[in-house]
Amino acid sequence: MALSTTDADAYIALNCIDIDDWTTADEAKKQRIVNVASRTLTTKYPRYTIPDGAVYEFANVLATVFNDTNRLAQAGLTGFTVDGVGSFDFKDGMVSAPGSDLSRYIPQAALDLIGAENGGIKLSKRRVYWTVL
């Protein structure tokens, strides 16, 4: 797998819908995001071949998750106001501890690409859990 931010830029520009946070990130941040996306996918799915496209799909999502505004919510800020511009409030679900599990942000598009690369297997974020009624 030869991952690069240049290839990521081209892939994301052609295949993703919301790309604003990716395109506004500097090159160093893009490289960090691609590295983390790749590491998270290979750790979560060690038995599978991870195609570059899956890494880039996930990287685009991580760029949004870690944009300036969402980082405030993850740090525990519940809301803020900018005079004359607007007020921003965050849901409690946005608040997370540092180092939280990034695999919860893996998009289904990335899972579909991994599945296609590995013989058409079906990967899903859905899990079976025990529950008490």
C-alpha cells in the first residue's frame, strides 16, 4: 500500500461528497490523518487487505471529525457564541475522551471497499450484543 496525500487529494476530490475539511487541512495534518486512518483500519481488520481507497474514505471522515469546531466539542465544550455570527451548541454524544476508539468513525463506504478487495465479503459496523430484558 503506497499511501500519499497527493493520491488522497485526487481520490477524495472525485469520490467523496463533503470534502471541505479535507481540502482546508495543511499537508502535515493530511499526512497525519492518512497515517492514523491506515493504522486504525489495519488494526481493526488485520486479516484483510486494506485498499488505498478505504483509507482515503476514512481519512476524509477523520478530517471532519477533527476539524477546529468538532475538536472543541470533543474537549468537552458544550457551546459557544460568536458575536454577530451565531451560537453553536454540541450534543453530549460529541464529547469524547482523548484517545477514544476511532474505529467508530469508519464509514460504510470504506468497509464496502475492504469487502470488495477481499473477495466480496460483507463487513458491517453492526454488532451482536448480549442484553438483559
